[in-house]
Amino acid sequence: RIKIKVAPSSGRDEVTGFSGDTLKVKVSAPPDKGKANAALIELLAEHYGVKKSEVTILRGHTSRNKVVSISG
């Protein structure tokens, strides 16, 4: 489980690093109809080298602060 702070509608998709125990992530997708969440899942799967189905948002579906589970 990882705490994540997402910055939607950013210029590009990138993992910027940890601030304390929270991973900061930027996604270019807007926070509209789950687009930013989908972009977050895709980015984390690529970053950690796992399938998208192995990345799950546990809490914070409508918040910038999320808890994500990565298996695999």
C-alpha cells in the first residue's frame, strides 16, 4: 500500500518522488469521469513494471490524496 498525492491536469505524466511517506505523482488527464484515476493506474503500472490490473485504488477515488495497492 502506498499513499499518493495526485496533481491532475499537469503538463505531463510523471512520478516526482516521495515527500515523507507520500508519493507525489503528476498526470496530464483532467479529474473528470475517472480520467485522472485511469491515467494514475497506467502510470504506476508502467513505473513499477506491473500490469494495470495489479494496481488498485483503495481509498480516495474523488480526492487528490489516495491509497493505492500494487501487487505482483
